[in-house]
Amino acid sequence: MTVSVIIATRDRHQLLDDCLAHLARQPFAPGDEVIVVDNGSSDDTPAVIARHARRYRVPLRHLEERRPGKSNALAAALAAAQGDVLAFTDDDVNVEPSWLDAIRVAMTDPTVALIGGPVAPRWERRAPSWLRRAADNYGRLTAPLALLNYGAEASPLGSRAVLGANLAVRREVFACVGGFAPHLGKLQGTGLSGEDDELCRRVQAAGFRAFYCPHARVGHWVPAERMRLRYCLWWFFWSGITNATLDAARSPSGRSLLGVPLYLFNRAAKAAVGALAAAVSGNGIGAIERVIDVAFAAGYAARRWDLACSRPAAPSAGGGR
């Protein structure tokens, strides 16, 4: 079984340098390769890739994709990849030494088509108390940081999803289901996402098996700018936009008003009242957990009512594509 490790990057050469240094320690096998797709960088990304390519024990290939968007970059990698398994990670991720071995072990079962594992935080600085508490339990408030942990036991994914920072899929299955959805890929200046969640759903809907693999572990860089409440609310607003985009494609059942499910109106109203009550009582975390429901509903409505701008600037998100 050969593996193609795939990374899309743009203007984050320092993080990419660290990422490739950690990846170089993996137990690569003959036929493995690493593909880095530069999605229009203007920094020292090409030099970083070239330097690592001279030292790698397997081919480290540098591709360029000028069309903006992570999905476009990954599509370019798919066209060039030779491995039986495609292992995706990000330029701000450090994989653990056993990562590749864990993927191979999970994929020895020929009925398993897709796997993903835990994504732990690598904090730039000490996180605020509300975020640390959420991170300890991998609660909803850590979703904007792309963190994940479903426990210590392997299990079928079912309705859950794994993250593109730590996801592996058989190449033939990835091609069969059409790869990542291009209309959901990240674009600089927006928070549109969901391509990994949508891929997990499509793989299983096509009859393939997908699993959570607790031993395939990685660490994800969390810059200080993403520890702010403003960023959290911005992310959940865009999560609403993403979910409205997904729902538009799959025509969900249930009652709606002006294109928005009635349950979202109800949830947002209760969340607004609950947030106010929690704030008055001094329960700051409780207030935040309710306000994100309001942000989500607002984003959903904005997408359905064509009120959302296509490229609003992220609130000092740091990095990203």
C-alpha cells in the first residue's frame, strides 16, 4: 500500500517549514510521496519546499495551482497523486511520529475507505479560560479552531465527520465520489468550509465504510487571533452559510419560512433570551454557547436570503486560505 501525503498551502512558509520537518520523520515506504500544492503564494514557500525536497527520503513534489481555493489546489494534487491512499493534512499541522503507521494499519482492512483521527491544539499563547475549558472537552466552542477528538476507541463515523487536517481516503474511492466539493472549499477572506464533512457523508452514502482512528494523531496551530470571541462568532456565522449551502443541494425536509427551517428561528430566539439571562447571572461561557446559535442562524438566513457577501474579510484570523 502506497500513500500520497497531500498539503495545500498559501503564504505560510514558516508554518509549512515546521510541518514538512515533522512529516520528514514518518516511516515512509517505497512508493510513498509528498505533494505540496502552492495556491498562489508570494512569500518564501517555493524555497522552503525546495530545501525540504533535497532532504526527503521519498519524492516531495511541488505543484502550483493559481486558481484560488483549497478545493482547486487539492484537485490538482489528485490529478498527480500516485498513491493507493491519499493522506490529507494542512500546512499548519504537525503530524505525530506514528501518524503514517496508524493510517496504514487502519487501511489494511480493505473494506475501510476513509479514516480520520484526533486533532489537538498547539496554542501560540495561553488561551482564555472559556476557550481552555471548551478545549479540554473538545466542545462546540473549539470547532472554529478545527480541533477534534472522539475518544480513545476506533469507531464508525456514522453521522460524524473528520477534519481535512487529518483525513485519509483510498484514491479510487475519492475519485469515485468526485473528490472534495469545489463550491465548499476555503477561499481567502471567507469562512466557507464543510468540504471534509460533505466528503465523509458522500463516501458513506456511496456504500463505503468510514472510521475514526484514534492513533492517527496530529497537532493544529492555533494563532492568538483565533482565540478571540469575535473570531468564534464570525466562524459560526459562516458555518450557518455553509450549512445553508449544503441544504440547498440536498433539499432537506421539514417546515420552513422564507427558506429557513422553522427550528432555526425557534433556536435563535431561545438562544438570544438564554444568552441575556446567562450574561446577567455572570455565566459568561453559557452566554457564549448561546450566542453562537444566534450567529449560526444569522449566517444560514443570510445565505438563503442572498444577503451574505461573497468575500467578507476575516476578523484578524491569521493565516488561512
